[in-house]
Amino acid sequence: MDKLKVAILIVSDTASQDPASDRTANALAPILDAESKWEHPAVRIVPDNVFEIQRAVCEWSDDSVNWYNLILLSGGTGFAIKDNTPEAVSPLIHRHAPGLVHGMIAASLKVTPFAMMSRPVAGVRDKSLIITLPGSPKGAVENLEAVVKLLPHACLQSAGANSRNMHAAGVKSLEAEAGVSSGTHSHTHLQKKPSQCSHHHGPGHVAPKAHTSSNRQQSNDPSAGPNRRYRSSPYPMLSVEEALLQISEHTPEPIIIESPVNTAIVGSVVAEDVYAAESVPAYKASIVDGYAVIAPDSTNNAPSTKGVFPVASVNHANVGGSLSPLKQGTIARITTGAPLPPNANAVVMVEDTDLVSSTPDGTEEATVDILTGDIKPGENVREPGSDVRLGEKILARGDVISSVGGEVGLLASTGIRTVKVFKKPTIGVLSTGDELVEHDDPRTLTGGQIRDSNRPSLLACLSSWGFPTVDLGIARDTPASELEHALRDSLRGVGRASSGVDVIVTTGGVSMGELDFLKPTIERSLGGTIHFGRVSMKPGKPTTFATVPFKETGEGTTQQERKSKLIFSLPGNPASALVTLNLFVLPSLHKLTGLGESSRAISSKPWLAPQLGLPRVAVVLTHHFPLDPKRTEYHRAVVTASRSDGRLYATSTGVEGVGQRSSRVGSLANANALVVLRPGRGVGIKGEIVEALMMGGVYGSDTRLIC
Ligand code: AMP
Ligand code: MG
């Protein structure tokens, strides 16, 4: 048998500065040499630095020609802050080997209880077995001796040797070959009394479970490695309608908050009936510029208003304090909106009068001729509360505060300073991918780098819908823990998400690649539930929707409530990400924002009741659209309203009659609609009427130009 290749990485700040100070490499080499199965080890020293540790390990394991069978690391496995070897190595491991870890700790525990203070990691990356050992020469030697007999066999299996042949002679022969046996008690560290043996193994078994198990289960664990990685998605394929139902079921009911009346309230749904706090107008007000008069009625016996009258006072709209009552036989100059003086009951428009004389100093009017005698009490006057009465219902639960401004005006004029509304959800957007570069990074792209276009485009779209957003940045695929930390921080409201997020939208990392860690991270690391991981649609097949539990400390109380937050993991392709944001995320945000309540509240007027998600309309195809045989396609298109026949027409933003690639960034650039093309053979025919989802406003057009 060819000798196996082994490398030793000494992880130590001190030794990296003074290589002569390292004694561990020299202590380990003889143990391997004594086995005569190993080449003489390659040795390298790095400081306690995650990046340098990972670089060395990857160089030794990932080189397809000169890879090493065994990589031993020594140092950095303790509890000191700088000890980060396990953190550096764990994410690189495809298949963990807890048996080896257990064996090493068990052996060291016989020497010292301090063995509990080491944090070893062992496992396989591609074909290389990686084991971390303590930093001290004594500890490293003890640990290596505990497992060294088994390592050639483990390395051969990892390298792809046929395990059936290797096992043909049974575990006993493997034990004999490795020089270990549970029955002989001859090899110190591995022995176990039969009575201590796990029930999984026959009496005397000490070999790792993998020796006896051939039923390998597939897994979506990122560390499961190529052999156990799924080769087709384990998630059932849902129809779009089924997926939307899941979203609706798992989106929580909206939360009520008290919101100040300002521009941020636009788009909110009112959560309870609102009653006017003040009358509008609050006083008897003139609706014209002119003269307040006492028009005759049955109670005042006033003379006709026709004739010349002295001008008693001037009332401007912004007048403060109390006004002197108007005496019969006098009139008062008044401006639009100003209060009438007591006793006055009508206003004569300035156009119906002539100035007769001014005061001696020429600054004021003295007498005015009123040319009409037809003035009725109440003419040109708004009675108090004639627009809105004090206590009148001005908005109902479910009303939407629109951007047109009417509702804000009503609230503002009736003295309402705060309103109970449903809380608009805050959405955090996270991009994932090692290849991503900030879109505004001035440096030229190299290698496989691409600009992160999804984050700005999704944030722009969410803001245009009126939702508060948080930019959660980019999470790299490697190490996988970066994604987990980014999601955990966002759920907890730490770092970039310190203002709190209700919904997390991610892009990338949901397809079938080995770096597509989102689903396993949500399920395994965050304990979340994936409600769907595949949808029968184009683009957007790997779209994933999950809920993740999190603990929230209630304000002013120490009681912790368990709630869940929503994660939408959208595909990385830019067109897929935007289409699925529109199709799946928007209805959920609408529900969270209370639009479902709104629909229920005004169900008596179905034409007014808002739908959740994009508005659906019928459109006429202006050309042939190719159909996908299996999946419903959401084809990016421009929808125009014809000025001549009043119909809506849809034209693809792609090449006429050609399918659209989900990776085409530009396919959404001018689109205002998604044309829903149900699966089928051939094409959607020109002139056919199909459904479309409107993402933006409809353009006006001349039918002759588009058909
Ligand atoms: P993934 O699902 O992570 O395999 O990504 C699928 C494709 O989308 C790859 O070509 C990615 O490079 C691309 N992609 C992923 N994230 C982004 C992003 N934030 N902006 C632009 N393209 C992306
Ligand atoms: Mg990716």
C-alpha cells in the first residue's frame, strides 16, 4: 500500500513568530512514523487567525492532485478568546466524525479532568480527514495516540476505497489489522469493558458506527458532504396557489399601534373607528370676502340689508379673542374663513357692494352701499360642525389612509393627533453569496464576482410599496456560520437590524449547490419550519418560505413570549428575486399591514375592498408567448390601456415569441406587469385573453401602434 500523506498545522501566535519555540510537531511526527503507514508529515505554522487556518487547511484538502489524507491541527482549541481553531475548522468539514472526538476526549479524561476544557473537531472535507489536537505537546500526543490506529482505515474510506471490500472480513479483521481490539484490552486508549459497550454494537465493538452501517441517509445538512448531499430537492413542489395559501396561513394577524398623524401614516390601515375630536368649522364662518350683516328673519325684525351702512369692524380669518356683537344698522368687513361677529347671520359678497366713504385718515372703510336686499339668514355662512360634527365617525376600521391625502386631511382638520392603525411590517433584506460585490464598490470586478443587484432592487421595490426597510448587507456562503449569524442577529434585532425587523427577505443560496445553505441553516441552526421550498413556477422554482421562532421580551414586563418571524428566501437570479417578491412577499406584507381586515370591513362594497397582493386584470396578448410545458410562467411584460377600445394589451419585455431567462437582469426594467402563462404546449396566441398581475401603473397607448 502507498503511504498516506499527512500534514500538521501548528496554530500558535508565538510559534508563528518563533518557529523554534514549537515542540509539538516534533512530538507528533514519531507517532506517525512508528505506524509506518504515513509519509513523513509536512509541517506549517500559522498564527491564531481563522482566515490563515482555513487557507492552510483548504490548500491541503482541496488540491485535486496533491491533497493530504490526514490534516492534523494543533493549538487554539481551548477557551481563551484567541482560541478559534474549532470555529475555523468546523465550517470546512463536510462530514463530522464525533466518534473520533469522543475517543480523544475519553483518552485524555483518564489523564486529567482538564480534558473537558478542550474543544476538538474531527471530520472529513472532500477526501481529507481533519483532526484538531490540543496545543501542548503532551496533550497533542495523548490525543493522537488515542486514535492513530484507526486513522489509516478512516483515511482510505474517506478517499473513496470500496468499503464493502474493506469490510468483507468483518470488524474483527479490521480491528486486527488496525492493531486494536476490545477483547484483548491490549491497546490502552480504545479499550472498553464489554459491559460498557453501547447497545448499538455487539459486545467488544469499539469501531465507529460507520463501519457497520450501510444505510446512508440523505441530508440537507451543509456539512453532510457530497456523498449524502441530495441530488434532487427533498421539498415537495407546490403550485403557486398552494404556496400562497401556506403564506396566508402562517402570516400572523396584524398588530395594532398608535401612530401620530404625519406622512409616515400614509398607507396604513385604520384599526378602529375614529371620531372627530373637534367640529369643523369650530365657529360660524364666512365662505366669501364681504360684509357680515344681520339679515331679517322672524326673530330679529331687522330691516332690509339693502342700503348704505357704517362699517363697524374688520374681521380677518386669523382673528383671536372674542368679537364684539354686531349692532343692528351696522355691518362688519369680513374675509373668507373668518368668524362672524355675534348677531351677524349672513355675509354679503364684496362684489354686491360699493364703497361710499373712507375714514378721515383714509385707512379704513367708513360706509358701504349694499346693493342687494335679497340676503337670507345663513347665506355665505358655514355653520359650526356643518362639515364634520364633534364626535362624528370620520374613519372606520379597515379604511386605508391613502397617498391622495384625503384621510390625512380629515384627521388633521378634526383635531386627531394619533390614530390606532395596524403596524406596517419592517422588512430586512439580506443578500447571500461569496461572489457578491457591493453595487457601488468602485473596484473592477475580478473572477466570478458579480454586483449585488438584488438588494438595491428589492429595497427599492419594498420602499415604493411604503414599507420601512432595513438593509441587512451581504452574508457570505463561507463560512456557513456567517449566514446563521446574519439571520440570528436580524431576528434578535442586533447590529444592522437594531431597529427590529418583522420579515426577512433573503436572495440566493436556495438552489441545489453545495454552498446553498439557506434551507439547512433555517431548519437546523435556527430551528425554523420550512413551509415550502419549491414552487412550480417560472422563474422562481426554489422560492422558500419559513417561520422561525424567536423570543421577545415584552415591553415593561419580564415575561418572555414565543413568537415567530417570517423568512422569505428568494432565488438569487435577479428576475426571479423580483418576481417572487411581488408574487409571494407582497400578499404577506399586505396581510401584516391589515389589508385583510380592510377587505372584511368593507365587504359590502366589493369594488372598494382591497385585494392582497398585486391587482389582477385581464389582458390581450399582442404577440405569441411561448408556454412552458410544466410550470406556470410569470412573463415580464408591459401592459398598456388602449385609448381607442379601452382594453388592456400585454407585450413582452423580452424578444417577441421567445422565452425569458430568469437571469436576465433587464427583463424587469420596463415591465409593469407579470403575464400569467399557464403551462401548456406551444404558445399563448396573439389576441388571446390571459390574466396579468399589475406591478406598476398602466400606460396609455394607441392600439394601432401596439397590434
Ligand atoms: P444562488 O441561488 O445563490 O445559486 O444564485 C443563483 C444566481 O443568482 C447566481 O448566478 C448568482 O450569482 C446570482 N445572484 C445571487 N445573488 C445575487 C444578488 N444579490 N445580485 C445579483 N445576482 C445574484
Ligand atoms: Mg449563492
